[in-house]
Amino acid sequence: LCNGNLLSYKTADQEVYRYDKTNLLNGFKISFIKYNKTVDKLIIVYADGNIDLMTDNETVVNIPQYKNKLINNKEIYGVNITGKYAYLATGFGIVVLDMQQNIIENTYILDFKVNATAIYNNKVYAATERGIYFAELDKNLMDKKSWQNLSGHYFTELMVFDNILFGNNTRASLFVLNEKNKTFDATDFKLINAWQIT
């Protein structure tokens, strides 16, 4: 992804290819791309909420349902890939996309902005403008009562690495989930540099 454009490099002919609406894609100004190894598809998220799924053989399926929703803010703030699912962080909650079936499977309305999501130890975590929320995956996540506030930390990113859940904020501080105390603890400066490098 370069300046909102999708590029690929093919080793067979050592050429760089650019994809856009004139040849393959269904939108302009790409916000996010993430590759799902479970289903071998690339999710392409556009600034207007449009979504494409591209297979390895460059077949593209458009998912316009979210873009066509009657909501004011259709921006997607983050994409988390877990198994066959893509969890989309939105201005009102979380949208769950089944990338195998090419359908929006669920929508969890929290009524506030979600910056990022992560799946960890059978829970879904949401970094929101009101702090960190979580819910058990086996609960009814469409019921707001299933969601609990974990902490008041403001994170722009969540990531599971080496079976540890990390949170990052705009001040370049890195935090790690302390499940026993049900909070996020600040790490040392070396780990912050590791986050930035990776």
C-alpha cells in the first residue's frame, strides 16, 4: 500500500503492478489492507467504507453493505484478522466480516468510536474513545450488557504477539495486559522501540 494505492511485485517478471478501479478494484483511496492466511485473501478497506476481498489469483469480491449503511461516519479505523474473520473497528462499534463466505456476519453496536480490536484468550478486546472494553466470545456480543470496561487507557492499536496482548497509544507508549489485575501496565522503553521497528 503506497499513498492510498495498491501495488504488487511479481517475482516471475520482476514487475510492479498497480491496481485501481480501472482494472480490478471497486473503490478509491485505500485506508487499510490486511492478508488473511487462513482463507488466502486480502481485505482492502476504502476511506468511504467500501470493502474488497482479493484472492491469490486476483479474483475480487466487493462487499458494499457497510458502505451502503445509512450512517454518517463510515470510516473504518482498524482491521484485525483472526481465523477466517476480519474485525473492523468503526465509529459506532465492531463489524465482523466472514472472509471465507464473503459476508458481514455480525455487527456489535457500542455507540462510540472503536480504534482497534484484538482477540485474546477467548475474549474480544476493543480500544475505544472511552477506554478498553472486552467481552467473552461465547456471550451475545450484540447485547451491550455483555461488554465490560477494563480500563480508561486510550489506545490507537492493539496487537497479540507471543501470546501477549499489547496496547499502543499516540504518545508512543507501549502497554501490556495484566489479566490478573485486569489492567494494562506500561512497559520499558526498549519494548517501545521494538514495537516501532516491527
